[in-house]
Amino acid sequence: MDAIEAARAVVEEQHPEARTAFLGGSVATGRGTATSDLDVVVLLHGAPAPYRESLQYANWPVEMFVHTEATWRAYIERELPTRRSPLLWMCADGLLLFDTDGLGARLAAHARALVAAGPPPVPADEIDDCRYAITDLLDDLAGSTDPSERLFIATELVRRTGELALAVSGSWGGGGKWLARRLETTAPELNARFHQGLREVLDGRAAPLVTVVDEVLGRAGGRLWVGYKRAGTP
């Protein structure tokens, strides 16, 4: 059973009353691998939505995201300020499996419009938090002589700097492989330099990675340590 057949069949079995459903994620965008799962968004009239479940169906691992129209909109609204909404992208880029009453078409159009409009601006204090954290990691990298420490410092440095690069460019963010894919779309040369810089660190040379990190920091105001201050929670 192929991915689309399996996605339709699992929704029919689990929720025959569903209003609409989408197949999203790597499989839907043509980037599936041997271990990819089926990301399926299902819209119901009411209970038992909302919930999320992982299951196995016809030899496919399935991640099912079940919502009503109201909870779908509420989740999107909650995720937008984070500038990374898997639910939004699953419906914007995904395949509409079926649509009994037009809801799927409306949600897909709304999702695509939100994606095209771009994420909300990053608050200045959040940018400063990123600058501070990256500066701290750069200091740790400069002072470390332990290869194991340098591995984890460098990988964290790449992740945080990639997130900052997307933030300052006004682009959507992502985690894990989706961070790499977002960077590949917005700044492919940066992705390549991160990869090379990380390899250099593992061979004992930090300078190439430090250079590219400082370039990204420069777009956000540079390194930040002295003068950084945050109030604690009472």
C-alpha cells in the first residue's frame, strides 16, 4: 500500500466521520526516506478531537493530528509567534486526501496565505537572548580542549546560529531536519558553511565555524555579553 492509500485508509478506519484530512510532512513534499512516517491531519466535527497519536498502519508509522476547525485555528494561532508551526505547514504544503464539505480547501488556502505572509517579527529581547547564548558558546568553544566537549558545543552553536539566521531574515523556523531545510531554502551557502565548519571543529580547527557564526551575529548586532540583563521570575 503506497503512502496516499495508507493515509486515506487509516483515516477511514480511525475516523470514518472525518470532514477532511491532509497528508503532510516529508512524504507529501517528496522528501521521504526509508524511515519516514505519515503525518496525517484529520478534522472532525467534535470529540474526541483534539489529540495526537502515533500508530502503525499497513507497515507505515503514522503520526495522526486530530482537530476540530476551532482547535486547528487555536493551535495555529498559538504556534505562529514561535515562527515554526508544523501543523500550519502540513496543511499548506500537504496533500488534501479528501474534503467532504469544503473545509479542507478553506484551511489549505488559509494556511498557504499565512505561510506566504511570513512569520511575525522577532522581538528585540529574543534576538538579544540568542546573541547572548551564542556568545557564551563561542567563549566555551575557544576555551575548550576536550574533543567531546567541542563536539557538543559546536553542534549547539550551529543549531542556535541557524535559528538566529532564519529569525533575522524574517524566515520561518524549524527544528531538526526542518531547520536544515529552511536554511537550504533561504541561505543554502550558509548551510554548506555550517557543515564544513563543524567538520573543521572535529578536526581541531574552530576558526571557520567561528567566522560564519560571527557573520550571522553581525546581522543581529554582534556578540553580546557585557550589559545583558534579564529580570528573574518572583
